[in-house]
Amino acid sequence: MHLKNFQQSLGYSFKNTQLLKEALTHKSTKKEMHNERLEFLGDAVLDLIIGEFLYKKFPHSPEGELSKMRASIVNEKAFATLAKYLKIGEYLYISSAEEQNNGREKDSILSNAFEAIMGAIYLENGLESVQKLVLNLLDKVYTISDFKNLFYDHKTNLQELTQAIFGVIPEYIVLDSKGPDHNKEFLVGVFIQEKEYAKASGKSKKEAQQNCAKIALEVLRGQQ
């Protein structure tokens, strides 16, 4: 793997290449240093950057609408799309088992690695560097100017609907999980006022929750 090539496409050169390697290392490798801590940091940094971006881009949008737009960008699907644009999958350090299970193409792994890389850049060079890179990346990947229509976020839509009908927000509970760590599948149920409205599976908890919310939306709309 040529990390120089990746840094060129990323538009950022690491002074500490070990930090980059850590960001690209999946926990399946069983190495002491993997990217979960950097992912945690990157998630918070991206949340702030996207929040400020939307605040300035849509000066007349209310808080609820801004939250909905942020949720449409700060999620696994969106970050995996950016990761695929950067071809992050080609540079990942993953286990042979994860390799056999198409780990380089999994949205959850790609999204986590993207967050970790942003966290690594933040640690090394501060918020401004990450901000410049992310906004440039968004501009390249999403050529439309209306970010309101980037993704259809079922969880956000379900939350708005349940608040309007019941005055509460839905609760997601993991009902079951199966498979090895590198290829887990989660079964999640969505409950409103302690009543189960739907359950669905996914390769990650986030994916299962989105699938669940989609079904629950159809159920609730059918009752109206």
C-alpha cells in the first residue's frame, strides 16, 4: 500500500505517518493501536464542522431543520460515500477474515475509518485543517447546492412523526446479535410508548435502526 498516494488524494500530508496508520487500522487486526479512539474524536470534530457549515449556509433555517440536515450528512452512509470517493478501502489494515467478508467495502468500516482520519488530522494540525479538507470534499462529492436533499434519514423522520403524534421519541433496543466480530448482524426493535412497532436487521446498529425506522414510518403512516 502506498500511503503517499492516499495522502495526495486526501490533500493532506501527515507529519506523523504512524498516526495515519492507526487511523486506517481496524480493530479486527487485534493490534493494540487501532482506530476506535480516533474515530470517537473525529466524530465530534465532524459534528462541529458540519454544524457550523449548515448554520452559515442556511441562515434562516430553524434549529429543528438544521438538526435534520446535519443528521443527513453526519451518518454512516454519508461518511462511507466520502470514504469511497477517497478510496480509503484500498488502504485499510484489516484481518484476513474481514478481508474475506468484503470488509474494505462495508459502510460501517469505511465510515469509521473516515472519522478516524479526520480525528488524526485534528490531533496533528488542528480544526482549521480538517474544516478546509471536509468542506472541499463535500463540494467535490455533492455538486448540488441543496444539502436538504442529500439523504433520506428515516430515524429523523420517525422521531418527528412520533413527537407530533405521541409527544415522545422512539426508543431503539438491540434484540439480538449474531456472527463473529468481523461480520456481525444486529436485530433491532423500535418501541414507542413501550409498544414495538417494527424490527429489522443490519450489519451495524445504525443500519438496523435506519431499517427499523423505515418500517415503523410505513406502519404509522398507514394508521393515519
